[in-house]
Amino acid sequence: MSWASDAIAALRKILVLEERMVTLSDDLKEIAKLTKDLDRRLIKLETKWEVYEKLSQKVPKRQLPES
């Protein structure tokens, strides 16, 4: 191989690596969005759970009337 073909092969590898980096970057951005959405949804569920716990402590327990 000549130095020119080695240089072209190296440039091709660089272009392939650059494309892979772009793809990985896009994937990482999507994962970040999904993570933020899941975090938001988890916070909502935790809040609801806490409210239900507090409400259940305030409501007196019902018992069947004695006969």
C-alpha cells in the first residue's frame, strides 16, 4: 500500500467513527429525555402515595355494628 491509500483508509475510519459518535450522541439525548420523563412520573406516583397514606391515617376505621 502506498502512503496515499493509507491516508484514505485512515480518513474513512475517521468518518465512520464520526458517524458512530453522532449516532451515540443522538441515542444519549433520547435516553436523557426518557430518564427525565420517568423521573417526573415517579415523582407524581410518590406524591400520590404520600397523599393516600396521609388520608388513610385520618379516616376512622369502620366497624360492623355489634348485634
